[in-house]
Amino acid sequence: MNEATRNEIIHRWGQGASQRSIAQALSVSRGAVARVVEEQQAARSAAAPAPQVRRSPRLDPFDDALRQWLARYPDITVARLLEELRTAGYQGGYTILRQRVKQLRGPQVQLVRRFETAPGVQAQMDWGVYTLDFTDEGKRRVNLFSYVLGYSRRQYLRFTESQDLATLLREHVRAFEHLGGAATTCLYDNQKAVVDRWEDDEPLYNTRFLAFATHYGFRPWACRPRRPQTKGKVERPFWYVETNLLNGRTFRSLEHLNELTAWWLETVADVRLHRELQKTPRAAHAEELPHLLPPPERPYDTALVVYRVVDAEGYIGYERNGYSVPWQLVGQMLAVRVGEQELVVYDNQFHEIARHALWPRDQKGQRRTDPAHRPGEARPAQEDLRQRFVALGEVAQRFHDGLLRHQAQARHHARKTLALLGLYRQTDVLAAMERAVRYSAFAWQALERILAVTAKPKPARETLAADYQPPPCDDPIGPRSTAEYQHLLGDDPIAEPLPDEVPHESAPCEIQPEIRATEADGAADADSDSATSS
């Protein structure tokens, strides 16, 4: 019922019209007219209006049982109550039951209590998204990384191009350096870079982010969904950023915006008088600093490592841009380490073979080419290609000779053919070459059509496993007799070897099995550390 109808009811009632006639004239129920009149009279009287309780003859006999259910199970739903009351003989409807439950429960507003923590105990992190109109770069969307210490309220801010995991880790490292350490616990929302998913009401964290948190010694804490008040200390400062830092200022570029943000933190945000603390965040941070977890001497490597196949033109692709590598590696899958400003490519032995500056994220379809990666003179380049085919076997050599005889751009077809080795198994490619030679189909397109019908692309894990060659073992450990281990079992009546057992001839320098296992574990750890450092 709108206010115009309510006003007309009160006007007619004041003129002496009956409730029945008012209801008929305005096409409303007599009960609605009575409620409007009662509410108007109660509002005009000095006494507080008594709460209205709608009665129902069908529901009144179950009023005591209803109160007991609500007292025992405060969060029980009306639908569940209706099921229980039906079994007890209730014949009424759902709507009147819902209204009665609402009256019995009363207001459900819950007050949010401010939660303060001790120095160095808690921090909060969140992202903000803004669309800004830069004078040099135009309008674009940027992301604001915010990390706030719970006790001192001092924060670290930086605008970024994305919210991916590599950016998240990198900005955490900068935040720890800016604030002098990390809090013991940090609260997060359910961003994918931190929380993979929830199972059984428990968060499952991203394993790489957990490794990062372990390196710095803090514990991530995922807040429950749809509860922004849990991270109020980091949510509220976004409004302060919008009304102070971004308000009334123009920015040339993202780099200029971050320069002004660093200046704003130093001269405005850190020295303001905080209303709850009654001190500046910088002064409170001086008290909190001794309680923070100190940064490690060796920062966490936040670079992203991916694998890419070199295409026929000698480029690997990342973010829809191309970066050159030595052209002899066409068709091979290489490891690529992507940092904030540059990209480094490694061969199968994890030796650096290329280094390029990254293209900005807003630029696509670009290429960076190192002249040293391109083929030199035509004759030496052709000879290198021929050697690649000779290494594959007689069939590959005959196919290469056919390319030289039948194709004007034989080198292009040869590089395209080698690129197929990055997609298909070598045995499948050689079988396709043999078929192509048999029918004189000397072109890389013919091989591609044959492979599409007769073979399946190989998975990436198979390529990585084929590229890895374990180091040779000069002194392999052979099988040993079980009799040599009997002393580990204590007093055992079986002290002699079984008849069918043959004692093992020990090496000139005999090593106990326990020591051998320890040395093997140490070697595995050393290999793992060397691979990580490289």
C-alpha cells in the first residue's frame, strides 16, 4: 500500500466514513483499513504503541511448542518448523507461521565488535580495482594492492596491472621490505591466488602461496565468504585512498601514480592522527616493529616459470608476444622464467640462452628479436639444418634431401618440420616422413596432415621427462643378502643365510646401508637445490 492510499484512508476516516465504505471505495480490505487507522492513532498518541501480534486459531495451540523449538534451535528455518508442527497436528499455512516466528525472534541485527590485536600478531591484505584516465596512457583499469598492519594501521600500497599470483607474491615482498617485517598472521579473502577452494567448511590454500608464506614464516588465514567486516582494517582505508589520494589529482601513467602513492604514504597517510589509535600510524609502527617477523636474508623467488615450444620462426610465445631464441632450438620445449621486467629462457640443461625485456601487458602481437639468434649466412644455416635431420636417421635425411629438390623455400619447410617434433613423438614424426618419402610428398604441410590422422600430440609431461637425463652412477649398489640385516632385528634364531640365498660380494670400500641411504638423500637434496638456484 502506497502513501497516497494511506492518506486517503485517513482523510475519509476523519470525515466520518466507516471502514466498510472506505474499503469498498478504495478496493482494499477492511483489515488493511483498520491497520492504517490503528497505526495512525498510535503514532499520534504519547504512549508507545504495543507490538501487534497476529493471532491464529490454528497456530495458537502450538505457541508453547514453537517457543521451545526456537529456544533450543535458534537458527532453525521456518520450513523445518512447519515439518515438526505438521507431525504434531498443525493444519495452518506457512505464511502465518513465518510471521509468528519473526515476531518471536525479534530484531536480528548483530552488532559488529571492533577486534584489536597485539603488536605483530595480525595483518590484512586486499585488492582494490579502479578505472583511471591517465593523461599519457589513456583510460585503463588498475589494481591496488593494500597490506595493513593490524596494530599500528600502517600500510603499504602499490598499483599494479594484474592480480595474478606472481604479482601478489612480489608485492608482499615489497610490503615486508617497506614495513620492516611481516605479521604472524595475515587475513585474506577467497582470491584464487591464495585459496584454491573450500572443502568441508575448510579452505584449501594454493600450494605455491603456502610455500611463500612458509619462507617468510607467517600464516595465511582465509576469511569466510560474504563477511567483509572481518577485514575492516583493510577495507576502510580504500575509502580514504579514494577521497584523498585519487581525489583532485591527475596522473600521467601507472609509474607516475605509484610515485605519487609512495609520496602520499610518506607525507600524508603515515603522519595523520588516527582516530581510533589517537596517534600517528608511524608512531604506532615504531612500537610494533620489534614484534614483526624479520625478512629473510634471501628473498623468495617470485618469478613465474613456464614451458614453451619454440615455433618454426625461432620464437617462444608469452602473453601473445614473441621472444627470439637461437634458431637451432626450433621444435624444442624450453623453460621460461618470467620476472617483473624481463624474461629469461633456458635450454634443457637449464643454461641461460636468451634474455629479453618484457612487453607491457597492454601491447600484444609484438616481437623482440636478438640478431644473434637469427641464422647467419645461408650456407652455414643450411648445413646446421641438414645435421639436425642427419641426427634423426636415414628417413629424415631422405626427407630433407627431397625438400631441397622440390621446395624453393627448403629452409622454411625444414624448420617447420623440426617444429613438429615439439608437438608429436619422434617415432610418429619419422613414420610420417617415411610415408611422405614413399609418395614424394616433400612439404611440411603434408607431414602435418599425416600426423593429424595417424598420431596424437604428446603431453607436455612426456616432453619434460624425455629432456631430463639422470646423472650416471659410477658405483651402483647391487642386491644384498637378507642375512646382512638380521642384526637389526635383535636376537633372531635365524642367523645363517637361507640355502637359496647367495651372499653379495662387497665392494672394496664397504658402506653400511644406513649411510648409503643418507648419502643418497643428501645427493637428491643437493640436486634439487642446484636446480632451484639455476
